[in-house]
Amino acid sequence: MGPVTGVLAPYGVPAAYDTLMRGWRSHRLGPVRVYPYLEYDGIYRTNIFQTSTDKKSDWVNAINPGVRIELPIAGRHRFSAGYLGNYFFYSRYSRQNHLDHNANVDLAFNFRGGLSLRFGNTLRAATEERSAVTYRQRDYLREVPYLLATYRLSDRWKMQAAYIFDLLEFAKWVDRDNNYREHTGGLTLYYRFWPKTAALAQYIVSGRTYPYDAFGNNITHSGLLGLTWDPTAKLTGTVKFGFTIKDYERTLPGRDNTPASWLMSMQTLYRFSNYTTLTLTAQHSLQEDVDLDANNAYRNTGLFVSLNHNWHYINAVLYAAMSYTNNSYLNDDIEPVTGLLKRREDNIFSVGGGISRPFTPYFRLRLDYQFANKASNFATYSYNEHKVLVGVQSSF
């Protein structure tokens, strides 16, 4: 249900510690394990430009090659590197063809005495597809180096510190105002009061700068309290609530220069049985729209639900998923068609499902369907789209 194109794909969040693992079969080359992967998908899309009128449909051929290597170090540590390609070839609108590249290196150390370190770098060189919002394809580079340090103070107390640098760079000069650099630091303290449950307190500070649009530069402070559950429990994940405030370095008339909001972050998985799981992700936060002048911030509320079932009688995996997102902008903006000044409100709903089944140890078939509907009070930004995907995955 996460984005497959655009500046967040394929991670969904900037700070994704993702080794890009897709293959399920491995080969040993000396001390290294290699996981190769290749997928082909035929995708029928009913509205490839996501427009409210004059919709264009097309059959898209998608090829996704991938490989991941993993090297154990001294039995306790691990180095991994991965690559995943997302190559899109349109049947009728071939000018929309693009090749997206994702790479990640990750190094994890687990020392005796309760200290663990993890650092790496995620890189995406890709294309944001043309839509009613941007009107054109936009090539970009996104790079996210990260560092995570965890120290177990005692059997009950644990402290974690994190640093993330997020760089977004568009290729064309016309899009340079959307480029940004963001430094984020966080400190979290955990207290385990039950065997599989811990309370947490977290503080996060981030500073974002726009090299070609200094009116968007800002600093954000966030504080959260929550609970986290052990990965071996029936309910796992983290739930956090808090408050955030954003402070722009420069004052603009007509803009809320110190917007604030309550915060929520929920990432949970509930195991009904060995065959059925329910995943729930929810959030409420302040976000920034890099496509708008002076960086019009908005409050984002999102809910993502997925039910997964392993139908062992036919050796198939099924899922059903839905999502709802509300983006409520804080400041007035000009609607492109009418020229009226008003506050933008977007509501995005998505529902879908799919099934996958292996037919040899090396190949799996998949069938997916998704419907998405975006309702916006900026009329040209509303759209709906059906997607049907038929694909084959291989790990050899």
C-alpha cells in the first residue's frame, strides 16, 4: 500500500533501514550470502496521469531486478548491501518510461555489554511521474545516511540515539526550489515494566533548509510518550503520542510561521494465529509540501490496515488492505483553474487485495488489484484510478 513512485518510494518514510531484501533463496560465495531476485509485472492502469478529466489508460510493463548480499562478521555483527530496480515501460505513452534505482548499505554491530550500533546509507535515483499536480516528469536523487546507537543500561532500562540526514535534489533547474537538506536527531528512553512491554519517552529535533528558497527553512521540535511491544509477543510494534511545533526562520505575511500540532505514530502487528496477521499503521503529524511556494505546511492524518492470511491448503498468501489519508493545509493558496485563494483539503482513500502462490521453488505468481480515489477542494487535483497487476516473481 506504500508509494511505488515519487520521492518516498519504495520506503514510505525517509528513515527506512531497508536492506532491500526481496529474494527468498540464497547462495553462499565464501563467507557471503547472495539473494538474487527478479520480478515482472503487467499493470493495467485506468488513469496514469491521475487527472480528474480526460483520463488516459495504459498497460505498463514493470521489471524489478534485485540482489542483496549479507556478510556475518565475528558471529555477532553483520554487513549487508542491496539493490532494487523499478523499471517502467508504457505501451502507448512511451515518453513516460523511466528506470528507478534503489540501493542501500547497512552495517550493524552488537557488542557485549549492551551496546549496539547501526549505520548505513539509502540512495534512490528515480523519476517522479507526471500528474495533475506537477504536469511533468521530474528526475531526482534522494540520499539518506543514518546512524542508530542503542545502549542497554540495565535489564529494564534502554537508551537509543539516532541521527538521519535527508537530501532531496531534483535534476532540472526549474525544480530547484523544491530541493532540501534535513538533519534529524532523536533520543529515546525505554523502561520495560512487563516482560514483553516497555514505556518510552522520545525527543526529536530536525532542521530543514531549502538552498534556493530560504523562506521554507525551519526547525521542528517534537516530544512523544508511548508503549512498545517485544517482537516475540502476540501484539508487536510501537504506539506514540506527543506534540510538535515548527518554527520558520523567516516570517511571511499570511503564513502560520509557528504551526503546531498533536502527534501520533502507530505501527503494530497482531497475530491472530500462525496463518493470519493484522497490520495497523496510523499517524498524525505536520508535513511539508515541497511543491508549493514558501513551503505550505499541512497536517497529515493517515490510516493503513492490512490483513494477511497464509492459506496453507492451497499454499497461497492472500491480503486485503485499505488506507485513508487526510492532508489539511494550514495556509491559503491559489487554486490553479479558478485563481481563487483558499485553503486546500485533500482526502485520499485506497482499497485493494491480492494473492500470490509459488508454482516451483524458484517462481511465484501474483495477482493484485487496487482502487484509489482522491477528493480535493482544488478540483483539478481530484482523481480516481483502478490498477490490476499480474506478475511473476523469481529467486534463483
